[in-house]
Amino acid sequence: MLQRIQTLLLLLASVCMLVATVTPLAFFFFNGEPVVFEAMGMYRNGDLESSTWALFAIGATSALLSVATVFLYKTRILQIRISVFNIFLMIGFYLYFGFLIFNINPEAGLQFQKIGVGVIMPVIAIILTYLAIRKIGADEILVRSFHRLRK
């Protein structure tokens, strides 16, 4: 199980999504005060300004799904399907993040400062999951070819 490259890829994708959920996603200024946008909420001067717990839930679910997929190594087709669903979940993370930024920014008068490291991590996780899907598919083809030879 751990000797397969797709296991390492899925575990790295899980780590990337965990990093995305616990690190800052963006930094803003509001009336000269710094505002930090994280997956759990927007913080102004260390105080919670508005909660974005759903973004955290999407990121944490994606990370847990990547780890759970590792243990389904006996059912490769199910592994592929769950990994594809996980990619859609990561894309949903970005869509919801964009929705929150465009929904909050015009009303609050926030001035964008810089992007945090957490925004880049889901892209890396998507790429790693895609590579894992390709490796799982190659394993499935190999197993089917051996099964065909046995008959």
C-alpha cells in the first residue's frame, strides 16, 4: 500500500489541502487595518470579522477524502471515482473562495494586498490527485492484463 507512488501522491494532496485550510488565503486592508482571510474566517486585528466555516469544511473534507482513498487500494475503480470527486471538491473550494471574495470585497471596501500560500495549495493538490488517478488506472490495466493471461 505505501510502496505505491499513487499512495504518496494522494498523501501529498491531502497535506496540500490541510495547508490550504490552516494558512492564510489572502491579505487585505480595511481603513488602514490589516485583514487576514483564512479558511475559517476573516480576521481583523486578530478578531473574527466574518465566519467562512464552509470553506474550511470543503478543504478538510477533501483532505480526509484523499487519505481515505489510500485505504481503498483493493478497489481501484472506486479509488479513481473518489479521486475524481475529490478534484471536483477542490475546484469547489476555489469557486466558493472566489464567491466569498467577490461577495465581501465590494461591500466592505477592502483593498487587496497579497495572496497567501493557501491559495496555491489546492492547485498542487489537483495536479497530484490527477497524477494519482493516472497511476491507479495504469495499475488497473496491469491487473486486468494479468487476469486475461490466467484464463
